[in-house]
Amino acid sequence: MPNHRPVNIGLIGAGRIGSFHAESVARRLFDADLVAIADPAPGAAEKLAARLGAPKAYTSVSELLANPEIEGVVIATPARFHTSVVVEAAKAGKAVFCEKPMALTLEEADQAIAATAAAKVPLQVGFNRRWDQAFHEGRTAIDAGKVGSVQLLRSLTRDPGPYGGDPAKTPLWTIFYETLIHDFDTLLWLNPAAKPVEVTAIADALVRPDFAGRGFHDTAVVTIRFDNGSIAVAEANFCAMYGYDIRGEVFGSGGMVTMGDVRRSSMTLYDNNGVSNDTWRRDTDHFVHGYTAQLASFVEATRTGTVTGPTGKDARNALAIALASIKSVSERRTVQLSDV
Amino acid sequence: MPNHRPVNIGLIGAGRIGSFHAESVARRLFDADLVAIADPAPGAAEKLAARLGAPKAYTSVSELLANPEIEGVVIATPARFHTSVVVEAAKAGKAVFCEKPMALTLEEADQAIAATAAAKVPLQVGFNRRWDQAFHEGRTAIDAGKVGSVQLLRSLTRDPGPYGGDPAKTPLWTIFYETLIHDFDTLLWLNPAAKPVEVTAIADALVRPDFAGRGFHDTAVVTIRFDNGSIAVAEANFCAMYGYDIRGEVFGSGGMVTMGDVRRSSMTLYDNNGVSNDTWRRDTDHFVHGYTAQLASFVEATRTGTVTGPTGKDARNALAIALASIKSVSERRTVQLSDV
Amino acid sequence: MPNHRPVNIGLIGAGRIGSFHAESVARRLFDADLVAIADPAPGAAEKLAARLGAPKAYTSVSELLANPEIEGVVIATPARFHTSVVVEAAKAGKAVFCEKPMALTLEEADQAIAATAAAKVPLQVGFNRRWDQAFHEGRTAIDAGKVGSVQLLRSLTRDPGPYGGDPAKTPLWTIFYETLIHDFDTLLWLNPAAKPVEVTAIADALVRPDFAGRGFHDTAVVTIRFDNGSIAVAEANFCAMYGYDIRGEVFGSGGMVTMGDVRRSSMTLYDNNGVSNDTWRRDTDHFVHGYTAQLASFVEATRTGTVTGPTGKDARNALAIALASIKSVSERRTVQLSDV
Amino acid sequence: MPNHRPVNIGLIGAGRIGSFHAESVARRLFDADLVAIADPAPGAAEKLAARLGAPKAYTSVSELLANPEIEGVVIATPARFHTSVVVEAAKAGKAVFCEKPMALTLEEADQAIAATAAAKVPLQVGFNRRWDQAFHEGRTAIDAGKVGSVQLLRSLTRDPGPYGGDPAKTPLWTIFYETLIHDFDTLLWLNPAAKPVEVTAIADALVRPDFAGRGFHDTAVVTIRFDNGSIAVAEANFCAMYGYDIRGEVFGSGGMVTMGDVRRSSMTLYDNNGVSNDTWRRDTDHFVHGYTAQLASFVEATRTGTVTGPTGKDARNALAIALASIKSVSERRTVQLSDV
């Protein structure tokens, strides 16, 4: 744990997860300073900056990027703006951390990758699950050969219920672009020896059946076939009444690892109703330590210029599966990744 | 627990599972007597009969069926003979318990159902998982509304490794007909409000990649879509190095139930290597109590004439999914159940 | 699994546990027949015999013992009669299974041991916990050296609540004679290399504080020191609102084993309240397989003349700790086992 | 999460746990600055200060206390110096966090309490277990009435093996003063409605039997009786080969809570050896978040003047049980707390 001057970080996008990241930078990372926040919503950046003691607040992204003190930016805008902000930040010479999805098309992904490469700035993407203790240990066990050759994988995301979103305002294909993108990255990352070749996806509105057939999906199952024969299933649902349920399973010729538990702690209650545990109800509670470690990694990348976490390439790879899933659902057929 | 004269049971097929069923009838069921065993292999029936104290041994099924003392038969022949033996037993007026798969075609399934209906004899099929304590409790919770409307299901079968079978002698599509048939029944049984409409299956030889492309499959993933939108995934593999792993998961609008644990007991060892549990290594060890309860149910059906366990119809329903899976793998596409 | 003529068993005492044992002999053991039942309560033996199909019912123990068909007896009378019935049964030449406690004084214990030795009949005592799968595996691990030298032990019994007993009718020291006697045997059995030397006990009426100071105890903690320095804690309570909780823990120089789980099965419910499991609520449900195996062992002992389960000596050893505990509570001091 | 000027903290004692606390202040707490370190060992304070970027290093405690910038001190010297440093720090007007045990005699404890009261400075003691998520949730459940009236409690500390200490250099009664003091505080804190009245303790050298009888103890069991009849058992051992094992259990009229799990994460490996989990091997890994929260609480106490964590009084209460345990072992008898 070397002893450096703190790195100056700017936040772009002061929404829910942006605010949480800002708090991590300001209060959970010893070697980073939150020096500026930008958000177009009147007062949003200012209010958050005041709360966290950040010296500058902007309503314009460009203004923030023009601030020469800032060494790295955390991009947490709505997804549709991610790529253009990445490109602009790269041009401004800032190290870039971008929330997932980094892009909505492969062309966008390529632009983001090219812009950061041209500017020689680090680009890291918000696949925070890789820093969760259990998932990290799972990958370590796989690398150590403990499951042998990977044959079957599973990754799931179930958001805590009751579902409070507005289907009418939810962008098309959100479940693939924003939710399952985590599982796609997780599955690729846990199966490092293989490349995905084929995707079959099913999606439906089961939480909000009143929106079925209107382009809204709250439930999906995606099957991915890899070039070495291994098969992965990714699964998502927007309303788990028991909490925020994130799990992974990797089975191979030598054994299996499982990762993830919705139980909140080892505290167990035994009473008239039986044996019970409380559960995680929010992503930022469940994964607070993983989120912090992710940003610590980005701070380190900003300092050293070298990304050790998920890169733009990783974001592109996960996006390709999301796009194949969308095509599979649209055309009701299995889709080759080479056709995306 | 009423006090009756024992029911007279005959066993047809003295292989591994037949011998185990015979032992259950002879030694684990108080209200059944094992009175005869038939097996064409020279000496097989005789040897088992001697060990279990069964009075009669035959090399001919017909001879056994001609024995008027026998009230019910347990059929544990190779799968390809199941239907014809069911039909013959029904004609002989015996109550019929048939190991899965009861039939290999829908026509055969219909013949078995018709023959037992015509003879007015009970027909029960060997989906033993329904009697496992955990799966039984899971279904009870679903019936009680504890998971709400079912949305996502999973059922898996992993046979204990190392795999010692002979791929060259394994009948085509065994993984669907003999292994996943359990999962198909489990999924239908745990989703009682829905009907399956569409199946997509992937199968491969990952345990024995030297047999890939030669009609042998040891790994499969099947996705089933139901008429109410719910989606199930069934998964099988022939070689789990950690034991006999049977699990189920049902997720719905109100919550989730999970069933199955490969850990053998609550005995937990903490030592230099960490925390560990021994595992189940054989189906007949893991599910001895479920297997026994299954036959107790058949004995009761023999006595009363009423089947409360899985019927010929249930066998046909699970078979239809197996056939759709086979078609899906053969034609590399999603298959409607109405096309099977 | 040899194929013998069934052994003829008689039951003495048709109360709750006696009826359960009778049912085990009649319906869960293939190589034993329940041939007679004796109970002084008018109609009790007759009714149970009718239900289980036992040919004979008596109101007199002596009459049952005079029945020459009977090879072994299961004694499940109130505890204060145990020793005299053991002695009488031995004199009648019957193999003896006696529920715990076999005796209430060391003199009685010696009489029971001497009488069965003189008659050369097997004497087995009802410490059923030894046959529970988890406890059995725990002992096996200890024997295999997996915990090294034993240093610390724990055994506990918590009866399921709500407590429905009548403190006014409960014999003095029941918690030691009838409840903790199981834990004392378990601790001695799990620490085979050591001898107990010293006991300190605390007992109180916490479930029914209205009976405190009136000779009734529903809660107790007993510390036992062994000659090799190892220390055991036994703990009992009459009212666990969450079920029938039986656990053991053995810690040593190489590691630890834990045994016992009040969860009823692997079926786990995840709902709005969190994660939960149902629990065991009755001894005869929780330990049905252990109780059956215990009697199977006694049936084998009756046939072969050799006891492999807990003996009269084991009953005496556990009783000595119960007596030391009683003395410790009475005199409010640590008691040497040599002073009992 | 208010936005304040950081609080200036000084560390006294740069040993293992002191260094860890310093690191927590410097790198894990956003609202505290580590401004000075004192340690008499030549170079120790300097080296740590350099590593953590603390501006000042001293070999004299008095010099550090004379630094007017410092608002609060973290005392992590050897235990025998704790009280005198607390008193000196209080006189210097510093807020005081003192590692356990705050004192080795009741007189010392009273001096520490009196000195900090006279100086009107906060005094908080290092019972970090109270901040562990599971223990915290357990206490919350107890306060919410979920276990009803507390009847039986257990708390244990097992340090990870192999034991690498030097018995010859270990101060007398370390297992009570330094190890079990945690469990004594935990038990008092989890039983808030009761006062301890009586203690019986056993201690031995089982890990290092070559030191038995020479004043060294590595294994101890302490039974505590409370004024409401509830009974607690505390247990410690210096060598758990499977890791750092800290657990608690509270049983009452309504149910039970259990807290603590040596498993390191939910990552579970299933392989040829069965099912296994890695374990916590170090206190500072297992409880890093609790340790941090503890110091965050002290920083807040320094700022506000109000201690919400364990106080000098709490330290005195736990110490009284340690002293009673020592007397109990010395005199081989049960000891009243009123006699300590």
C-alpha cells in the first residue's frame, strides 16, 4: 500500500449510482479526492458537491473536462450518453471510468476504445461484480484449475422487489443492455479459455404482464454456447421479493464453484417460524466493498496508466452478447455471434 | 397407518435399480412381500431371490405374470422394453409400477396408458424425486402460494463422477430419455398451473469429447417456455466429480424455493483445509427414503386401485419434452411442443 | 444384508416412545416381528397390538416375559421401573433393550449389568443419537484423527416448545436423568480417549420460573473435565420455540467437527421475510432413521448375542455424570466423579 | 454523513494492532487524519509514520500528548501500560480510545474512568466485536424481543493455528485478560437485562501441554450465572487449525440468534473431496469492517464528546469477570462477582 498524493477525480452524472460513486471517492478511498461534479440537472451537482465537500460543481460536462486539475473521470450518465462522454473525456486527456453499458452499438464501442487508445488514457468499465469477494475467489479457483475444464455456467441478476420502475419510461431492451450485461461479462470472465459463438434468448413481461408485447421485458433467460462446447445460462428478473439476488455457478470436469448469497450476514434467527436470515435489499449495500475496490482499481489505473480491471474490449464483448440476445428475441431464433 | 395383509409384488428386471427396488419391497416396506423375480439373464433372478428370500424366480416375464399370487409388478427392464412389459402386465391384470422412461415414443406412451386403462389396473411411473423430502416440501410451498405466480424454474441432474459408462454402448439420446426425463417431470410438477409450449435444447459430449459428433451426449441444457410465460431450464451432466447433485429452484412473483443439497449430512469438518462436508455419491444412498416412499405409494395404489403418484399421463408429458429436445438438438432450432 | 428368520420382539411399556419403538419393530424392520406388548394400563397394550398386528397383549410384564416365543424385549416403561424390568427380563433369558436411563443409581446400574451378564443375554441402552447420520460421521472423523487430540466438546438438547409438561408431576432431577443423559453419553462417546473426572452443574427453572426453588429444573448447564484436560459442556432446555434442537461439537488439536441441524430439509424459502427453513419439531421425526437403526442393531444383538451399541456399562458411565451433576447442583460446588 | 473537517488522531503503540488501527485512521476513515505516532522502540513510529504519511513520529508518549493538534489518541501499547497512558492522555485533554483490556485491576479501571471523567474527555474501549455486522444484527434482534427473555448464552474465541506464541513470554492469565475479555464484553452486551453474579472457570495448557502447571493457559471455559437465572458459557483456545473462529449464540424464551461464521465468503468449492469453503485466518481480515466502524465511532466521539460504543464502565464490567475467572481457576471453586 504505497503512500501517494491523492488522485483528482471528477464525477459526471449525479444520479443514484453516480452519487454513490462520488461518495466512494470522497469517503471510502484514501488516495483519491473528489474535486468536481457535473450534472445538467439544475442544482444536482452543486447539492452533491456540497454534501461531499467537492470544490467544484458544473452543469456542463465540457466545463468539468476543461478543468486541468482533474486526472480521471467517473461517468455515470444515462446509458445513451456514455459513449460520447467517454470520447470527449479521452480527448480531454482524462482517465476514464465508465458505468456499464459503455456503448449501445458495436460501432459506439469501437469509437470509445479508439478514442481512449488514441489519447493513451486508461478506460475501465463498471463491471463491479468482478471485485466481489466471492466472485473474485471463484475466478481464482477456476484459474487454479479447481473446476477443471469449464462445461456449464450460470449467472443471474434479480433486482429487489417490489418493482417500482415505470415500464412506459424504460428504454427498449433495458434488461439486456443494463441488467444482463453484468451477467454476460461475468460469464465471459469466468470462462476465460472460451469464446462465445451462439446465443438464444427469451424475454417477457412477467412482473408487469400488462406491458407484455409492448417492448418491455422484466424477465429473461439467455443461453450462450461457447467454442469449446461449454454452455452458459444467464437469467434476470426485475422483482425478487426477497432481495437483491446475484449468483454465479461454474461447473467443469473437476468440480464446481458457486458464488453469491442473498443472506445479509451470518446472523441467523431461530424462532417459532423456523430458521431465518435477513437479506440484501440494495446493490450498493450488498456490494459496497466491491464497488469501492473497483474505484480503487480505477484510481490506481489513473495513476499508473494501466487498467487491470475490465476494459473497453470487455465491454464490447459483453455488448455483443446483449445485441445477439436482442436479435434472438426479435427474430425468435438462435443467433450466431458472428452475425451481430 | 392401517394394518393390512401385505401386498404381493413381483419384480421384472434384476439389474442395478431393479435389485434396489426388490430390496426396498423385501426389507423396507412392512406391507409388501416380494414374491417373485423375473430376469432373462441366467441366474440373475434366482440369485437375487435367494438373497432377499423371494419364493419364486423366473427367466421369463410371461411366467411371472402368469403367477396369480402377484398383485403388482415393478418393471425395471432396459428402457426399450418398458412399454411392451407394461402392456403385457396390464393384460395379466397386475398393478404396474414402471421405471422411467415408461415409453420412448408418444405412441408407446399411449399404448401403455390405454392398456392399463382397459385393464383397470393402476399405472405409476418412477419419478422418485417427487418423494424426496425437500422437493415435496417445495411443491407444498408452491401450492400454498408462497412463491406466487411461477416465473422461472431450474432443475438439474448431475451424475457422480468419474464417468464409467461406455459411450459406444449408450443408446442414442440417453441423456434426454433417461436422465433429463426426471427434470422434465420435476419442472412440470413444480409448475402445475402451466403447460409447456416450446423447447430449445443443446447437447454435447464434454465429458467424453472423443465421442463428440458420434451421437453420444453427456451434457445438455434445455430451455422450456410455458403458456403462461414462465421459463424453465433443465440441465444434465454425466460426471460431477463431487457427487450426485440434484437440485431444483422455482422463482415467482412472491419469492423462491430451492431444493436439494449434495452435502450428505450436517456433519461438518473444520480443519487445515477450511470447512468441508462429505457428499452423496449414489442415487440410491441420496434418495433411499424417497425411493422407499415411492414404492410404498405404489403398494397402496395396488391395494386401493388409485394412483396418487405420477401416472402414465405424467410420463407422456415428460416424454413429449424429451422428444422435443431431441428434435431441437437434431434440427438445431427451437421446437414447438405441438410439433412433436 | 443376510437373510434370516425374523427375530421375535416384545414391547414392555406402550407409552409414547414405546409405541414408536413398537411401530419401528412392526413396520420399519424387515427382520423382526412384534409378537407381544405389555402395559399395565387397561387396554393400552391391546389397542397398540391391534393397530400394529401384534398377536399378544398383556397387562402384566411377567406374563409377557413368560412367553417362550419372545427372544428380545424393548423396555420403555417409566424410568423408575427400568432396572427391575431389565433384571426380570434377563432372568427370563430375553435379550434386553432398555430405554435411557437404564438405572437411577449406580447400585441399580450394577444390578442390571450383573443380571444380564449372569443370564448371558445382550443388554443395549437407548442412546439413539449414536445412530444419527451426522453424529455417526462425527465419531468416524474423530476416530480417523481428523480433529486430532480432543480439547473442547459441546452437546446440547433443546426440546421443542411450547413446553407442555406439568412441573408438579415431573420427577426430581428429570433434566439430568432423562434429558442430559443423552448428552453425557454423547460426550463420553465422542471423547473415547478420555475419562471424566470432575463435574460442575447449574440448573434452574427459567421456562417455568414459577417453579423455581421447588425442585423443578428446565434449564441446565454442565461442565465436565476429563483426565486428559479436555473440557465438555452439556446444555439442556425444555422449550425451544423453534423446534427440536440437538447439536454436538468436538474441537481438537487438528480441527473441529460439528453435528446436528434443526433445519428439516434443504428446502429453503426466500420471500418477503428473508430466507427461511422449516425445522424439526419432534424427536421421532428428526431421528426416525437413527431410532430404526438403533433397533436394527438390537435385533442383530438378539440374534448374535453380541451388543455393538451402547451397553449397560455405557449407561452406568453416563449415569455417573448425571449423579455428579445432581450432587453439584445440590451442594453448589464442583464434584469429583470419584465422590459419586 | 455530515461533511466535517477531519479529526486529528495520534497513535500510541506501533505494534501489530496499533499499526492496523493507524492504517484504518489514515486510509479507511475519510473524516480522520493520522497526525502522529509514538512508540518507544527505536524507529518503529518513524517507519510507520513514513509508510502512512503521518507528519510526526515520537519515541515518547508524553511528547505526542503534548502536541496540541492531536484531538484523540488510539492506545495500543502492551496491556500493562494501558491505564497509565489513558490517565496521562486524559490529563492532556485528549479523547481516548484504549485497546482492551483497559486495565488489569478494578482499581486501575476506576482510575481510568475517573481521569477521563475529570478531564471530560470521551473514553472508548476496543471491544470491536460489537461492530461486526452479524453481532450487531444479533443484538438488534435481542432488543426487538425476537429471542424473548435470554436464558442461555455462548461466546467463543479461537485464535487461528498453528500457535506461534511463546508460552514462556506470555504474561500470566493472558487468556482471560486479553482473549476472553472480548467474550465477557460480548456476553454482557448481548444480555442487557441481566447482571452477572457468579463465575466458574477452568483453564489449562492443552495446545502446549509442556507448559501445563507453569502458569500458562491456552484453553479455558468460563460459566457465568446472571441475576435473572440466565447462564453464559465463554470459551477460548489459542490454536484453531481451521482459522479465526468467533461465534456467539443467545437462546431465550422466544428463540435463538447465532452469530459468526469462519467461512470467508459464499464462494463454495465442490470437488472430489466434497464441498468446502475457505476460512478467515486473521482477526484483521475477518473483522476489518468492524474495526473500521469502531474507529469511525471513536472519531465521532472525539468530535462530539459523546461515546456511543463501549465505555470505561463496560471495560470494568468485563474485567470483573476476568478477575473472577482468575480467582476461580486459582482457588478451584465458583466465585461470586461480589467477592472480586
